[in-house]
Amino acid sequence: MQPTRARAEDALIRATTILGMTVGGRAALGGDGQVTNGSVILKANARKTRRLAGGTVLAGFAGSAADGLQLFERFEAKLEAFHGNLRRAAVELARDWRSDRVLRRLDAQLAAVNAETALLLTGSGDVVEPDDGIVAVGSGGPFALAACRALRRHTGFDPARCVAEALAIAAEMCVYTGALQEILVLPEHDSDLGRGFGTDASLGFDPGQDAAPSEARP
């Protein structure tokens, strides 16, 4: 039983890379769009990030797509119940996640940020708030986290640029992380970088080139 569980957990964390950063009242959260089934890439531009609580909270998931979407719905309901209070909503979701029979079966992890806080939520009931305001989940998470910390310490990049550059580095090292990115920012008008796949409120940033503000989509 133990080897089977180990293989299942290994498959879970390989799903994607999600990286979030908050500093000085500004925040960004991004992820790659790759969907992998074993050694086969099924899709390159899936959306794994979302704006919640009226756009004041950014969240992304790593793991099963269906489970991640269900967690988004549960998390959004908690945010509404607690008037957008990220910490309170995260603690309540983690409590339900650990005790509820249905939630306990969900194979996913959540990263969430707002303008003041970055949090990691896991199915074991953990809510982790990093000291440096940078949070990462998924197979490329450690690479993206290390790169983002270095960029924050040694460059003047804003959160959106740090996240984009760090995700690009993770994609170079992790075979389960794609090169296409979707990056959400707070405030929504904070960055002038916008290209690639994503919704109107997101950035698809090519880290190798600065870009003018993207035109609004119809």
C-alpha cells in the first residue's frame, strides 16, 4: 500500500507550477498552462488561476483539475462568508478540508495571495504563511520559489515581473511545467506587461521581452 500511495502523491504534485508573491501592497500570482497525463502533454494553455472575492484575492491550484475547481468554489464561498478576509477563509477551508469526507478526497493544493498576505493550503489541514510573502505549489514549485526569492533580493522587479521570470526558470527545469504563463496582478492596473493566453484581468507575459499594455479583448 505504501508504494501505491507514494506514486499517487508523486503524480499529484507534478501537475503544474503555481507561484504567488506579495510585497508593499502589490501582489501577483501566476501559473503555467500545461496539463500532463503521465508522460504525455494534453494541453498547453489551461487556466489554473482565478480572481476571487471581487478581484481582491488571487488563487491557483496544483493537482487534479476537477478537484482544484471544486476547491475554488469552496474557497470563494468561505471568502464571501468572511467578507474577503483571506486568513479567516483559509483557516475555515483547511478545517473543513481535513474533517469533511468529500473534501478529504480532493487531490489538490491551493496558493492564495492578496495585497498583504500569501498563503499555502493543503489537504492535511495546513495553512502556511511564508515569512517573505512568496508561495509556490506544484512540481516546479521549489525551482520557482528559489528563483523568485533571488529576483526579489537582487533586482528591482515588481511582483508580476518576478513571478513571470521565476516561472520561466521553473519551466526550463521541470518537465511538468510549460512555458506559457497566466499571471494575475493586484491592483489590476499595476503592471504594463500583457501578452499570451489569459483572461482580461490576467497577464500572459513573455519574460524575454517587455511589452506594451495589452489591448482590451472584446
